[in-house]
Amino acid sequence: MEKTGQSVLEHVAGVTPLRRREDAQALLELFGDVSGREPEMWSSGIVGFGSCHYRYPTGTEGEMPILAFAPRKASMTVYAFTEKHAEQLARLGDHTSSVSCIYIKDLAKIDLGVLREILADSLEWALAGGDEYAAITIDG
């Protein structure tokens, strides 16, 4: 994954449908508030906050944002290690999830306080260096 240098605001302005664009604008504020970092565009239309280097026990490694979301046409994708957040996901509201993603079709149907908890926990995990599943080194 790489930073693209594209303007985040231009990217978000082009997001469709309108509900997804409005949700992306709200998430820009939430993610910035939680992370204390400015958004940057990453490959595949991902809006990331901060950057880090990861290494899995298998030897796979690379760069990624510390916190990130992607406004996709079908749903908003929030990137998080969801197995660490089972209790919070149960309280989040209308969403689906996979191992590392939370899919949200309508931000108005979730509890933003719970999403804030998930993001803060994910940030704390990354700043602590990860765990046995992924070693994290924060850039800068």
C-alpha cells in the first residue's frame, strides 16, 4: 500500500452516492480527532491517518495507515482488527464485518461513540507496537 499524493478533499468531493460522501466528510472529522493526524490518500481510494510499518510472523511486511477508511459505493469500509473488538461491534449498530474491516451502509444507523472507542483502541494497539499477530512500527 502506498500514499498517492492525491487531494483527500477532492477525492471525498467525488464520492457517490451523496450519503456516502456526507458520511466520508463526517469520518474525516472523527478520524482526525481520534488520531491527531491529517488525512492522506493511499492506494485503492483509502483515506489514511498516520502511517506505520507492519510485519507479520510469516515475514510479510509493508506500509499502511494507522487508522483508515474507504468510501466505497456499496458501503463505507473502516479498517480495524475486528477480532479485538467483538464486544464493541455488538454495540455498534447496523454494520457487517470481516477479519479486518467494518462495513457501514449508513453512518446515521451506528453509534459514533462506539466507533470512536474502536478507533481509539486500534490507535492505542498500533502505538504499543502491535502484538504477536503483527509487529507495528510507527513512522514519524
